[in-house]
Amino acid sequence: MSDSTEDISTLPLEINYIPDYIYEKYKDKLNFFHENKENYMQELKKLLQGDKLSENIDFEEDFLQLYLMQCKYDTTEAFSKIRNYLKLRRDYSFFYERIKFDFTSHPSCQVLTPLPHRLSDGSVIFLYEIDGRCLPAFVHSTQEILVLKEKLSTPPSIRNLINIQWCGDNNHKWSYLFTQPSRDHECATAITRVLRPESQRLSPTTDRPLLYHPISGKWNPEEISLETIEKILFMCLQQQLRHPLTQISGIQIIHDFTNTRFEHLKYCTLKNICLLNHISFEVLPIKFAGFHVVNGSYLFNLVLTLSRPFLPDYFSKILYVHSSVDELFDYFPKSAIPAKYGGTLTDYYMADWFKKANEEQDNFPIGGQKNFL
């Protein structure tokens, strides 16, 4: 714990203590568990040792404690969830294998990230984006656009993506350079190297040309398999659950469905949706604090319709379908939200956190891992 003189508008993702005011909020529950820990542990271990699936496994106590806390000390429910976890490891062992390439540098893998700041209550914010929108960057002259095009014209994978269009009204003339999400990572790298992004919003008064380039981190199924995206999602949840503050305060998810396309829709099979729901509510001991949908689409409507029979009763109380992104600020401070949604975060993809999580996931023993703190 810490002293109470800190700024509590937000908390850092990788905070290494539980703030006093959060400890005080949950003190009775925490004390109740610690006073009765030995009884709960022995009862749960007895159930596990008497089951053929788990009888020879040496479980980490932090791991068992997480299940007990999430199940409100119901040992039968905790036992059932741990059995589901063991079956998942048996049937989908790839979830517990590291991703063997640097996925943090691949745009199509940056579809999901924990954000750098927690809410003041300690809950983690996950942002999940599928779309492939473009961001503008100012350039200073038509000549600069032509020079850029020349620089990017050698590799065919880049040259074929370039398309300059002229448009204007009575007062202004703008030029745009549009690129589609690249099938070749070289394109995104080259564009980023020569651009100088200065704004994430169009300026209706500027007479400077605007240059558009793709936002990285939006899933292209032709580049990255669904299995890899599933591994990233699972890793993100499983590793964050090792933090005591996340265990206490839970996880907030912001899901942006902008520009979802048929290539994404074909993966929304009943089997895939059932697996996602099973992992979220019947395997991992997650406390969901909120599920926020922005820019809803037909894909979201389909997923929600197919998922409803499998969702727990409480889910409807934490599901927020926002009619505009501005409604996010009824729940989140601007300092915790990326600038493209109207917040102030400009660099929010947690590459270093993912690299560490990837290594930890590869070393995940069947009996679970210790907490981070």
C-alpha cells in the first residue's frame, strides 16, 4: 500500500501497489478471505485432488486464490472453473504458447491493447479496434507530396497503393494521399519514416495540403490468422489477471466496431462466439466492470444476438452501447482515452507490456502463476 497523497484521477497500468483508498474500499472482503483462507484453500484442494483431471497437479496458491475471490469463495464454482481451465489447456494448447514473431511491430496485430492508464478505481481499460481508418498528417507543399510519392514508388507493393486526389471549395484547395492498409509491412514503415504527423483532426481553415496514411493496428485476416489474434486476446487477459489490483477492481473493455467488413464477419461463427464466451465467463476468473461499444455496426448486432443465450445475467447491467464516442467521457477521463476518440492519449499501444506478457505466457505452468505483487 502507499500513502494517500497521490494524484488519483487515473493510475498507471503497471502500478506496483494497491492505493490506500482502494484497499479501504475492499478491506472487509480482503480481510474476510485472509482470515478464512486456509479453510477455503483446503476445501478447494481436496476437490482438485479427488478429480482425475487435476489430481496430480501442483497448483500455485495465488492462482487458486484468484478463482476463489472471483467466485465469492464458493469452492464448488471455483472448482468447476478450474476444470474448465484444464480442459481448455488440453483442447486449445496454443493459448499457452508464445507468439514466435514480433507481433508488436505488425500493424494487423495491434488490434487490442491495454491502455496506459487505469481508472481511479484501479480497473484496467482494454481497447479493441478492428477498423482500418486513416489519419491525416500535414505536409507543407505540393512538391513535398510529389517527393514523397517518388520515394515510395520503387517497391510495387507501395506504388500500387498511392493515389493522389485534388479537391477543394471556393476558399481552399487541399491534396490528399490515400493508402489502403498494406499487405506489405514495408509500406507502413516507409510512410511513417517520411511523414511528420501533426494533427489527428481535419482543419477547416488550413490552406496546407493534408496527407493521409493508415492507422496501424487494425486486423487484416489475410495477413494475420484468427488464431494469432485469439492468442493476443487471451494473453492480454490471462497476464493482466495476475495483478492484484485488476483482480479487485476488474476490467473495462472499449470495443470500436468502425468499418467492420465481410472479411471479419465470416469469422463470427457460432463456434468461435461460443468459445469466446466460454473463456470469458466460464474459464478465466475475470471481473468485468464495463463493456463499452462505440461505432456499432451490423457485426456487433450479429455478435450480440448470437451471444445472448450464453451471456450471464449481470452482463446486461455492464453493457453500454454508446450513440457517440463523446458518451465515453461519462465513464472515462479524457486523460485515459486516445485522442482519436476525443481524449488526450497520443501514444497508447503497450508494445513493451506485450513483449513481457508474451514471454510470461510461454512459461505458464499448468498449475498457474504467482501474482505480480
